[in-house]
Amino acid sequence: MARFLPALMVVLIVGNLLTILGLTTNLAPVIARLFLIGGPTLTVLAAVSIVVIVLKTKRG
């Protein structure tokens, strides 16, 4: 499972980037809404996955 950590870190960065773009740029409303929903979702999923993988790695 630890092999997924680099990819999850990239997903974390992309999620943050989408959130920032959705908040700061003047995009079409549909794209802005997609960024504002998808960005935090990616960020939260990646963060939770990283924490779970690190905890499982330390325990076993």
C-alpha cells in the first residue's frame, strides 16, 4: 500500500490547486462549481487515504 503514497500526494496537490483555481479565477459557473466541489473532495479523500496507509504501515 505504501507504493500509492507518491500518487496520493500528487492527488492532494491537484485537489488543492483545483480549489484555489475555483476560488480565485473567473471561470464559467459550471467549471467553477466543478472545481469547488471536486477540489476539496480530492483533497479530503487523498488526506484520509494517506493517514490510513501510514497508520497501517506503522502497525503491521
